[in-house]
Amino acid sequence: MLQVHRIREEKDVVVTALAKRGIDAEPLVNEAIRLDEERRASQAELDNTLAKSNSMSKEIGILFKQGKAEEANALKAETAQLKESSKDLAEVLQQKTAALQEVLSQIPNVPHASVPAGTNEEDNEVVFEEGDIPELKEDALPHWELAKKYDIIDFELGVKVTGAGFPIYKGKGAKLQRALIAYFLDKNTQAGYTEMQVPLLVNEASGFGTGQLPDKEGQMYELEADNLYLIPTAEVPITNMLRDVILKESDFPIQYTGYTPCFRREAGSYGAHVRGLNRLHQFDKVEIVRVEKPENSYKALDIMVDHVKELLRELKLPYRILKLCGGDLGFTSALTYDFEVYSTAQERWLEISSVSNFETFQANRIKLRYKDGQNKTQLAHTLNGSSLALPRLLAGILENYQRGDRIEIPEVLRPYTGFDSIS
């Protein structure tokens, strides 16, 4: 959530920057400024009323000591009226504050200056590409056919047990999945990230804190009876571990990693492009989360990007990196790099990671702060990245490593799988 003082002091800059997202934010920005002025006026009136009441209460005590009971009782009646007024003013202030928070929660993060303007994924900017796209035989199969051929993923059985988008991994397919998770966690912990095992359900405050709530796109699975939500990513519980925390400068950088199943409704996703592992309702993902001082966060973002690069290099997969345009940028992000692996059999790029800097947007929602060198309280910067999401990555491995009568296992994974190929 944007800080209201930033909106107030840099209105034109904020509106211009948000135009990169393809939205006219001026009406919401003006409404936020108006409500903030009303909130501050209500706060000032309440403070003055309380100050006057406190001053009169002290005077009443003095008058009683001086034996001036009649004057003291007159003031008591007046303070009683002030107390009633202060209750009414506090209620008005609460309403104004809630209205301001509601408007602020609708304003997305301001894109970083380097974010290109654009309306959709076609306007994203390719900033890096690496790896050779393998030449497959004409009879090369997409991963859903390979999964059936080698009996390693059963999509139909998942439909029977739960529904579409919930595949069942079998035999070497399950072991390959587990190998990828272990490999990613090992690489992340070697890079200095502390591994965390976190809940798969979060409360409403956590969903709001990282920006998944309000759920504008209907992607969250909700357990209404308990007012809990299935997590769409480990970013949510990991980041919220630091909600309402004040850090010391010596605490930085904070680096966490965690593996979780993730759950997304993927409302409105239909067609051939979501076939097989391309889009699921339940999928596995290993996440990395960092908390940084503001002046260090973009250097940290580069470090995270380089870390994901190393994973894909070791897996020897062709990939590219895109800088997302304003129109494709997530609600909470200031800058996002998407990683895509090339699926040779499908002849298309598959997104397998997003690495983002949220600056103070999430920290303001969760009240994640630190004391600077002057002992002043400042908001920290939060970052996160997939390291990595498994379904499309697994699809890329199966398709790019198919060799006619078998699927080879990337060399770096063989110590984890215990086998060199699937046949």
C-alpha cells in the first residue's frame, strides 16, 4: 500500500507513474488526498477536545483543593460534555480512517522508473536470453503425452480424485518432482537463505498484508467457515512472519526460502495453452524472500535474478528473462522480472519464475519497519522470487530432454533422483 504522505506530496509523479499501468489513477489519488485531509482535521479536532478536557480536569482538582466546589462542579459538567464529544469525534475519525484505507488499498504500487509502459504481455521487454534450443525429431511429444507414455503423471486420475488441474505424479515422475524440490532448497540454503516450513493456510490479515486480498481476480481458495485461505505462494506466510515487527539495522539482510504446495483457482483459464502442466490449481513451488534496507533492495533484486539464472544454467534449459511492462505488472510490484523456459515440443515459452521488488508497498501493509542510524522508524523493502515453480519447469525438462525411447535426467538432478533416465 502506498504511503499517504507520498501520494499527498508527490501527486503528479504518482499519477504519471501509474499511467504506465494503463490506468487513470487521478480520481483515486484525489479521493485519498481528500479523505486524508478530512482524517487529519478530525484528528486535530479530537486532539484539541481531549487536550481541553485534560486541562479542565486538572483545573477541577485545583478548584476542589481551594474549596471552590461550585466552580469545580460547573467545570465537571462541561468536561462530561467534552467526553461525549470526544467519543463522537473518535467514531468519526475511525470512519474517516477506514474510508481512507479502503481507497488506498485500491491503488497499485508505483512502477519503478525502468518499467516500460505497455498494456499486456506483448509489451514486456526481453532483457536476457541464454541456452540453445534443442532440435527434436518430428515425432517429439508434448509433456502430457510423455507423461502418459512413461506413466509418470496421471491427469485423468487427478480428475477422478479431485478435478481438473490436480494431477497425480507417479513413480519416477513423483521422484523427479521431489528431486527438484530438494535441489532448489539446497541451492537456496547454500546461497544464504534460511529454510522455513510454513502453514498452507493463512488468515485474512496475512492475505491483505502481501496484497492477495482484496481478491480482485477471484484466485484465492477460501475456507469460509474458518475465514482462512489456501496460500497461492509461500511468499504470503513467509513475508507475514514479519508483520508488525521493528527490525534493527544489524538484522539485514533477512533471507528465507520455503517449499510449499500452492493453490490458485485460475479463474477464466481455458484453452489449449493451459493443457497438462501449463496451468494447475495445485502445484509445487520453492520460494525465496528477502527483506532489505531501501538503499540495498535493487542490488538484492539483481542478486536474486542471478541466483535463478544459475539454477537454469545447471539444469541446462534454454530460458529468457523479461522485464514486465506496466500493464502486466502485479498489483503489489514495483519491478518484476519473469523467467521463461522454452518448450521445444509446444514451440512456446513457459513462465517458470517471477522475481519482484515491492519496495515499501507490502511493508506498509504489514507494518514491517526498522530503526535507522538516527533511531528513526522507517519502512523496509520486501522482495520475493520463485526459485523455482515446478509444473512448467518439469514440462520443459520432459520435452527438452526427450530422446525418442527415453527422457534423460539433467545431470545436476541425478544425485537426487538416483536414476539417469525415464524409459
